[in-house]
Amino acid sequence: MVKNTLRKTVNRAVRRDFHRFRASMYRKPQPEIWGACGKIHFYCCVFEYFQYNDRIPMKYYSLLCTCRRPIYTLWETYLRYEHLSYLTWEDIDNIMEVLLGSRRVSSERKVRNHGADQNIAC
């Protein structure tokens, strides 16, 4: 039951993030849309990953459950690490693993620095 609730919460946040991003792109002038084509493609790929992939590990849902903008969080992670790709579901899994690893490191820093770390994307 908790797993289904977690999935629904994250999937709802992903849909909301995608639709807000799409609406904001519709309002932009054509040159800006052209300049953002990579980000648009990223958003579409991640949205489809959550829409059609029924084998997403629960640790990814747990990771993104607190994010208001989960796709944007993944986008920031993708930009931060230049070796990442997003063209396949395995590539998106890799982005999730990197984000998961950076969260672990960030939380360890937070414990050592008494809450001083501000590197969390959500």
C-alpha cells in the first residue's frame, strides 16, 4: 500500500512538473524554444520513463518523493555530471543512481557540518 502511494505521489509530481514546463515553453518566443530543445527532449524522455516504465525501483521513488520538481532535479544532476546521458531508460537509471549517491554524500556532509550543506536540488 505504501509503495503504491509513493509511486502515485512521485508520478503526480512528475506529471505536474512536465506539464508546467511544457506550458512555460509554449509561452516563449521561437528562438528561445529552439535554444531549449535539449532540455525539452530531456523532459520528454524522463516523462516517458515514468509513464511507461513499470520496473522503476522503489529507491528512486523514495529519492524523488520529497521533490516538488523531480524532472528539474534530474535535469540539474544531468547538467552537473557531463558523462551522463538520458536517451535510454538505463541512462535515466544512471542519473538516478548518481543523484542517489550525491544525496548520500550530501547527507553525510550535513551531519559533519551540522546542517550547513546547501547542495540539495529539491
